[in-house]
Amino acid sequence: MAEVAGRGFADVLREAVENPDVLAEPQGLELARFLENRNFVIELSPIVIGQAPRPDDELGVGRRYARQTPALRDAVKMALEGRV
């Protein structure tokens, strides 16, 4: 979390916890690359994965981005709240 906050990503990350597609917006692109490089999210590009899955809030699947695992949402949420 310190690295995310130090890079100024905390506000965008808070939004992305609820809506991973925030990462596709201009303010989220740098954070998206940061998270992709660490295998926390994946861009849902038809070129990369074929047909994109249906959006699912519970699983963290948006139209453009998805978390690698649903547990990441809870972990990030806890870290943002200072519970980790």
C-alpha cells in the first residue's frame, strides 16, 4: 500500500475496488499498468483472451478490467482502511 500511496494512486485504487473499469479511464491508466505488472488485474482485451466474460461485480469483472482473484478486492479494501 505504501508504494501505491507514494505514487499517488490511492484515490483511484479506492474507486477501482468497487469498479475495476475505472482503470480504463485516463486517471486509472498508470495504476492499471502498475497492477497488471504485479498480476493483480488483467485487461479484458478480446485479442488477449478471446471473448470477454460478462461483467460481475461480485467477482470483480468489469467490461475492460478484472481482478485476478476476487479475494484481492477484500485485501485491498482492508489495506485502504488500515486493517492490515
